[in-house]
Amino acid sequence: MQTLSTPIKAAITELTATQYEPFYLYDLDRLAKHLKAINDQSIVKLWYAVKANPLSSIIKTIDKAGFDFDVASSGELKQVLAQGIDAKRVLNTGPAKSKRQIEEFLSLGVTTFVAESINQVSWLQEAAHRHGTHLRILLRVQLRWPNNEKNPLGGDSLTPFGLGTQAWSTLCLSDYPNLDFAGLHIFQWGNLLDADKLASLWQQMVTPLVALSKQLNMTLRILDLGGGLGIPYDSEQTPIDWQAILTSLAQFKAEANIDELWMELGRYAVGECGFYANPVIEQKQNYGTNQLIMAGGINHLLRPAVTDQAFPASCLRDSQADTVSFSLHGPLCTALDSLGEHQLPTDINEDDWLIFSQCGAYGFTESMPYFLCHALPAEYIYQAGQVQCVRSSMTPQEYLR
């Protein structure tokens, strides 16, 4: 788990001397080092899932590391293209590809798509024919597992992502001459830390995916496994073993007899590079529980309310006081605004700041910032010893119309 390095702690401390609203800081030096380490291999092609963090500085750092880009909306596509990235390096995922969006993506130069339905296959063919072009297509497959495991990506529950093998088997690929059906896409579990479990899931996928490709008379050149690699949010959790992942992927690639394996990393790529600094409003005791009321809550950091798993938090100020369990709450008028239970020093007070780590992914852009009209958090980057503000805090008077 990423902790505050001395330079990052010093940078945040300096910022808190002049700030009174919560803010984010991203350590781009650490990000670049991590990306280099995981992309120095030839087993799997890595894409960056822009939904994890679409900040321009993050995208530029990932571009330099040699990743291509998985986008799921027109907004994400335009953000990626605005950084000077060629549309040919974009993969369009996401369940809601309308005819209008497909037309826009083709007009902007995107040529690789994940199809989620037979309707989308037809719309992609129609658009490709109009544009006089050929598109590379992956069919997204949704499998069912017998243990009924659930998580935010669906696990074994029914989701809008793709179709089952039986539904896809009715497709006649030759009816779509402008589409190159290059492979299959499957992604149903997120934030897993157990490399053996991931390997087991991938192993179970081989037979039904290969069987589907044969039913379709598809030459299975590409398998896209999505993401799913987690980062630890608890001190007792162990980071996933990347080398074990690569070993499993190499075996999976050989067994499926395919040319390319793809993965779309989001959290595992950027999660550990981000920090959220949040001022304490007050400490109080309520029915025997120690509570901290914070300036920012799920309006800036929604994930704890969605997953019931908190981001790690620590006090910025060094304290020698004993630690006890505190229940953290944000400023919104809803009991949902909880940032979890944390062991923190007993002498925390209204002059303190808490620093939440692992916030590089699914932080501010996943939150609900406009509820109760609080200020939007500023975002800073740290690179080569320098701190730069890339987006200032915005007051309600600036964003409300």
C-alpha cells in the first residue's frame, strides 16, 4: 500500500498552509515508475481505462509509458485526443454505444470497438459502410458462474455488459463485410488481489470462449480480459503479485492459442499515485462512538458509499497520542456520507488534516460533487520536485447557473 513519502508529505503540508478546502495531489514520478515496471513485458498489451482518472496530466504520463487508451464515452475520447493521442490507439468500450456515438467515433478516427449487442454490430457495419472503412471488432461475452459471486462489475449477476455465448452464437459474421471480428472481450470482476483466483477465473473462461469462436467460425486472434487487478485499501491486504499474473497470462495465452492478450488497467495503473487531503471540522463523541466531521465526503470521494470499503486515512500532523477508532463523516445531509472507520490519534482537532491514500483512481470524477453546493476540490500534480495546480478549487458561485 502506498504511504506518504517524505517529499509528498512536505508538498501536502505546504499546500495545507494556504488551503482551507479539500484537494487532490497526484505523484506523477511514482506513477511513471510503476507504469514502466508493469509494461516492461511482451505477454499482454496494456490499455488504460480512462474512467479511472481522466486528468490530462495522468493521460500524458500514461501515454509516455506506452499504453493505449480504453474510452467509454465521447467525453473521454475527446479528452484523450486533446492530449495529441492518435485515434487509432483508442479502444471504444462501454455498454451504451448509440448510433450517434458510433458515427462520432468513426468521424474522429476510431477504428477499434467492443460490441455489446447484435444491434451494435449492425450499427457498426452501417457506419463503417457509410465511411468506406473497415473496423476491428471484439464481441463482449458475459459468462455465468455457479457460485453467485457479486461485485460492482457484476461477477455472476446479470449486467448490461455484452451477451451470453448462446445469444452471440446466432451471429453470422459474413453478414458484416466491413467488420473484422478479431476476438472476444470478457470482464466481470474488479479489484481482485488474489493472483490465483484471477488465474482460476481465466482458466474457466478458455473452454466457453474458444467454443464460441469455433461456433462463429471466427479466427480468435485477440482476447481482451478487461482489468480486475486490485490495489490494497487495508493495511492487512497484500498487493497482487504482478509476476504471478504474467505467468498465468502466458499460460492462458498458450492454451487459448491466440496471437494477442489485452488488458484494460484502471485502478491498478493509477490508484496508488493519488492522495486526497481533507480538513477536519470537528471531533465529537456520540453514543460511545468517536466521530470526525470532515470538510469533504462522498461529494469528493464516493467509493466508500458504493463499495462499503474506505480509502486508507492518516493524520498529516505527526502525533504521539494513542490511537482509537474514529467514524468519519462528510458534510452532506445524508447518512450515506461516510468515509469509513479509521484508527487515528485521540488528539485530532479542527486544525488537522487527514490524508486519504490510494486515491489516484475512482476519486473525484466518480463522486457526487454538486450535492449541497460545496466547493469542488482543487487538483495538483507533483513531478520532478515541483507542485503544480492543474485545476483550482471552484466555488458554487462559479459552477452554478
